[in-house]
Amino acid sequence: MNVGETGVAMVMLIRMAPLPLIFLFAVHMVSSADWVVNYNPLHICALKDSSVIMSCTFKYPTGHQIRKVFWNKDLAKHGEELADLSEDPEYSQRLQYLGDKQQNCTIRLSHVTKKDERMYYFRIITDRTDGKWTGKPGVRLNVTDLQLESPARVTEGDSVRLTCRSSCKLTDTPTFIWYRNSHTLTEGTIGNKLILDPVTREDLGRYRCAVNGHTLTSPDVYLNVKYPPRNVSVSISGSGVIMEGDSVSLSCSTDSNPPAEINWLKGTKHVKHGRNFRISKISSDDSGEYKCSAFSESGDKYSDPVTLDVQYPPKSVSVSISGSAVIVEGDSVTLSCSSDSNPPAQNFSWFKRETSGRSGGIFNIPKISSYDSGEYKCIATNVHGWKYSDPVTLDVQYPPRNVSVSINGSAVIMSGDSVSLMCISDSNPPALSFSWFKENQSSAVGSGQSFSAVQSGRFYCEAHNPHGAQRSDAVTVTVKGHSLILYASIGVGCGAAVVIMMLLICMSRMKKRHNTEKSQMNESRPHHDTSNYYCDNSTDSEYANISMKTFKPHHDTCTDSDDDFTDPVYGNIMISEYSPY
């Protein structure tokens, strides 16, 4: 959480510690509601390679539980959260947390260097969602070395003043120590100055300064009572073209009496002391202008600069993508290939996966589509070699398309059953929201990628992602139920009724005939006519296929007719034997 500052109180109390450790006391309060961070002090000027204590106390709101406390440099982030300084490889072995998780947040940083010149902040994280706090404006750390200044021209008998300087004002009143040819000087020291009045030939030698309690000393300065240097020049050994990895030697020559003190500068930065400057395995970082300075107590002189042009094949080849972080189909996307090489790379080629494509440092896709998704890399080439970049991925996003409905099983179901419908789409990112509709209904009938249909109708789905939506074609679901069963039952019942009616009609006619025959028999009983009687076949088409057994009085049976029942409805009906007695 970024922190707003409310109220600033500052008190500076500075004291130089007797050991190589700086204790600084001042108070700066940053508070908001119940959050309070006190830094002690706000600014520290420390000698290189010394140890620094950043004193700090803090308070946090009641009810919060501390989850983590740590220090951070320059509000640098690791992902979404500020980076923990103790996890930085450059600090992990030198940083010691002296505080606790309640109120003391003091740390010790050892062996400080110029790279440690930064702003440092204390960070609190509690168990609450709003429980993050960073104390501002933090602690500013400056790291300095010592430089000894001497007069440009010294002649024996002159009054000479040597000065020990630092790049920032040390936080305590230091006690300076002076050395000549490794011997400690006890006379002529005033603050950060050494006064030689008058200077004598016995003062000739190498001088340096230091601060009491610290091992750091300034570079040596040679004091000689002679004439100043002249004719200073630099010579380079080796070939005309310097390749990375070569061995290069620089030599500085001068005419002085005695020989002048030689220092080397790259640009304006001191890099070496001595007449010869050898770089055994030169790198591209060593490219630049070099010059040497020759100085004595009577003056100093710089050589003209010489340029080391270290050539090397491409390295640090990378691809950058212009445009928004989210690439949507139809956007214009430009890929740029950059490299570090000397001479600069003149040829660039692009690859999608392993397939070679365009050339040139810029690769523009004016109207990107999903087919352009994939990994891209470039290759940079100069006269000394080539190198591939790491691949970058173009993830082209697009709204749902090709939306369709898949039916799990048959689309024709019985009443009471259900059929599962699945909504399928092609989109990036994948569709996470689905709606189901029935044709001729305005409101949705379901949601989710799958839907169980229990009614007849035409159904379709809509798929949604952050870039849009699309609906599918409709599919038809048919439900068959009780009407089919009812029709079948009615048909069977009607058939049975017809059979029963035919049986009753036939039996009624047989009974009539029987009564007539009985009457005739009673009238002519003495003759005992044994004529055969048959059931009269009706000429009615509905009963034309009915065959009757032969009727015989006095327990004779009807003989089977040769005609079978061939009607499909009544073909299975058999008339049983009938006897009048």
C-alpha cells in the first residue's frame, strides 16, 4: 500500500561511533490514523566499506496481527508487492534485522558501497486487507570514499596544504589520520587538512588520509618538490581492431623530475593508478575514452584521450511488443528486435516458432488475427556473429465463435426423461458464461455450459467472454408420452369388442337354427332324419371368413370346415362344438 504522509517532525542528533559502525539518531514521524513509523535519522553519509545502523520504530492499529515486516530499497517491487531487501542476493549476507515485529525495526547494513546509495523504507504487512503500510519519505543513504587533494605546484620552502575530502558531509565530526609512506603523522593536522609549512625535501613521499575507527583510506598522493610533468601521452599495445576477450595494455609516459604520479581515468572516473594499465580480458564494458594524468607537487597534466572501441557479436537480443498488454483480434501489433553489438547489427530476421518470416528490426502486424498467435523470436547479425532472442508469445484474444449445441444421446425422448445439451464454442479466453434459450421465449431458460431439456422445443445457447458473445443455431428436442399408449390401448379394446360381438351374433343364429330344427324333428320324430346341419355362413363381409363346425343332433359333432379363418382380425377365433342335449 502506498502511504500518504501526515505530519513531519524531524530532529537530527549525530554522533560518530568509535567502531566502524555509524549510529545516527534523529526522528521523523509518518502517521496516518494509528500507523506510525519513526526513522532515525533521515539522512546518512557513511564511508565505503563501513557498517550503518538505520534506527527505526513503528506502531500499527490495534486489532491488527503482524504477518511480515521488512525493509525495501527505492520502493522496488517483486511482482505486486514491494521487494524484501533481505531476499536480495546483494544484501542478504550484509543485512541484519535488529528489531522485532512489535515496535523496533532497526537494521544494520555492513560493508556499504556506492551501489548502496539509495532510499530505504520500512514495510509493515498485517492480516487485514487494508493492513499494509510503508513509512515515507524513508532513509537516504550516501556512501563516500576519501580523496586527498594536494597543491598543483610545490616548491621546496612553500607552504603546502593537503586536504582529505569526502563526497558528502560525514554524519559525525570525524578525526582524520594522515600517513606518509605508511608512517602516521602526528603534527600539522587540522581537521581534514595537513599543513606542511614550510615544505622540505624530507616531506617528499606518498600521502594518504583516513578517518579514525575506519579502515578506508584515500588514494595515495605523491609529493615531490620538482618541476611539473610534461609531454604526457598514452600508447596502446595490440591490434587495430580490439575484439572482446583480447588482452590490451595502455602505457602512460611523461617527462618529469622526479617521475610523475600516474592515474587513469575512463571519462571522468578514476579507474587505475600507475604508469601501465593492463586489461587482461577486455569486455564491451571497457569501451570508452581513456586518458592518464601525471602529477607532481609542482603540477599535473593529462594526456589526450584515446578510444578503446571493443567490438563483439550481438548479445542481449530481445523482442519488445508495442501496444496494450491484452491483444485483441483486429489490433495493430508491432514487434521490435533490439540487440547490443559492436558494430551495430545490420541484419534482423523473424521466426514464428521455427519458421522464418520477415526481415528487419521492426515486424508490424496491422490487423492481427487468432492465426497470428504463437511464439516469435528474432535473430540479430553483425560481422562478428549472430544471436537469437528469447521467444515472446502473442496471445491474441477474440470473442466466441463457431458456437454450437451438442446433444448427448437422442433428441427424441419419452415423457419424464431428459436430454443433456452441451454448448461448445471457440474463444480466447475460453467462454465462462453460457445462457440457454428456447425459441419464441425472450428470457433465458438455463445457464452453464450444459443444460438438461425436459420439454419439446427448439433450444439454442449463447457463449460469453470479456470480448463479446455469440449464439448457436437451434436444435430440436421432441418428447413422446401418454397419447401413444392411449391410442394403442383403445385399438386393442376395440378389436376385442368386435370379436365378442361376432361370437354373440353367431351363437344367436345357431340357436335360432337349432330351435327350428328341433321343431321339425318333433314333427317328424319317427323318421329320425339325420341330416347334417351346418351353421349358415353369413354373406356379410365382416363374417365371411368365419367357419363353423358341423352340427349333429344326439351328440354328433360339427366337422371342421376346410376353410381357415384368414381375416387378420378374426383368424384366430374357433367356435367350439355345440350339442343341443
